[in-house]
Amino acid sequence: AMTRATSKFLDDLSVDASDSPALRLLTVRMLIRRAAAQGSYFAANTAGDFRLSLQSALRARALFATLPKNYPDVRTYFNMYYDIEDSIAASQSLTGDPRQALETYLTLEAFCEEYMDSYPRDRDDVESADEDPATRDWGLDLLNFRIGHVYGALGDYESQLKRYEASALPVIASGINIETDSKWAVHELSVCHAILSNALENLGRNEEALEHIGRALEISQMKVHRWPNDARFARDLVSTTARYALLSARLGHTDNLAELVDEALRAGQALVARDPSNGAFRDDYLSAILDAGEAYELASDSATGQRRIELLRRATELWSLACDDQPTANQDMVSPGRDRVAEARAKLTEAKALLDQLESRSEVATND
């Protein structure tokens, strides 16, 4: 009921704002915030409904287009345009249209380059608005991350790595101190290591990927320690721990696998406990469960006897937990975590059949 009331209010406000640029700008701000709340890959608190988020962002774009250029000032206009197009592109990617998302991001990149060239005197003003790295270099550094993410969705991993390296390597080389430097600096450093790990893993360079995700995990643990109330950092801890466990298993490093998996699942449970109705939190936990199951499956492939049975049993338990998960949110929503459940169901069926065979053989061997 509240969502419907908000939608009607914004619809009415859009009509009433036709003769007032200030009111139109305010309405655009509200639409952008609603889009972020409905579903955002990058925001901490979101319902995970990316289709609705896309609709709200497109409405914001249409209304924003009626404003005079650089109204009410260069910085505000730039930031609003950036936020709208970033929201649209992210939702396009998450609703299964990465090619359109790439086109949107490349258009946004050209816009940012235009502002960097046309308004050099305003650059310091933009950067001083917030220490968020999104404000630096007219948003171009952040766009490299976004565009790299879309290249990954399109399977162009070489282009993905080039984009990531362009922004991540200078940050990594800058000497950020994770114990004393600012929240945004530490967060940016962890993101740089995590995205490089993802790109390197996509290219099969798993040893390098493990090194970077291990560093991202170390920084994520420090972020949660220093800023325990920041849900973004809690989400990062879930994903980095699960990915470190999975990559470790892929490379045959399984000595502390159970400990890593337990850490990932505890972090996921704690995240969901912050807000059980939050769709993004549930997706993060679900993805951690699926990564943990895959890690145990990989470990079982190289094990023998009872050890193999034990690892495979753990994998089936986790996949069963993921497949039995019943989200409270709208079932029509796009859910990156739940999109993997169909694959988990197939793996679960195969793993159960293999587990039955192994247990039967083990019983026969014991009886003999």
C-alpha cells in the first residue's frame, strides 16, 4: 500500500512540476532514490526488484531531460545525470540486457569526458563534495569498474580486465593504510582487489585471482571491524569470504575449507538478520551458500573414501538449503542469487545420485 501511494504521489508530482524546474529537479531526486531502494546492485539496502528500479530510473531520465542544461549548477546537473544513467545501466544489465547496459554506460562515459574537458575549473568543486571515489575524475574511474562489470556479463573478459586495471592498479599502488585511512579509501581498495580477482578468474588465472581475493577478504574484515554498522561492508564480507573459499577449493587448497565456509555462512546469516525482508541481503546469503556447496563439490573431486563422501554430503546439504529457500519478496523479481538455484537443483540431483553410489560401495567394502 505504501509503495502504491508513493507511486501515485510521484505521478501527481511529475504533472504538477511541469511549470517549475525546481520542483521537477526535486521529483527527479525522489525517483532516483526510489529506484535505488527498489533494486540496486551497488546500494546497501534494496528490495532487489530491478525491473521496477529500471522503470523508476527511466521516468527520472524523461523528467530530467526537460530541465535546462546545468540547472541549477554544473555540479548538481552532472551528479543527477550520472546517477540516473548509472541506475538505468545497472538495472538493464541485471534484467538481462547487458548490451543495452554497455551502450548506456559508454554514452555516460562520453558525457563525463565532455564535462572534464569543458568545466576544468569546476573539477575541484565536484571532488570536494564528497570523499566518495565516484566524484573523482568526473566519475570516469568508477565507470571503468561499471563498464568492466558489463563486459564480464558479455563474456569479453580481456576487455573487462583492461577496464578494471585502468582504475584499480593505481589505487592498489597508492599505499592506502586500511587501519587508519578514510572509509572510502579503504572501501575502494578492497573493491579494486575484488574486481581484479573476478576478471583474472574469468581468464583462468586462478592463482593471481586467489591472491587478490585474499587481500580483498583481509580488507573486508578490517572494514567490518572499523565500521560495523555499514551494511555495504557486511555484504562485501559475505561475498569475499565465499569467493575465497571457492577459489581455494578450485586450486586444491582445502586444509581450512570448512573454516572458510563456516565464516561465509555466519556472515551471510548475520547479514540477513539485519533485515530479513531485504532482497539483496537474501541474495548475498544465497550466493554464499551456492559458492560453499560448489567449493565442497570441487574438494570432493580430489578426495577419496570417506573424505570424499563427507565433502559431497556437505555439498548436497548446502544445495538443499539453497533450493529450499523461499524468499519473501515478489517471485517475479529479478534475483541474481535465485537465478543460480536452477543450476543448483541440477547439481543437487547429480550429487545425490553419486553420493548414494559412494555410500553403497562403502557399505559393501565395510561388509567385505
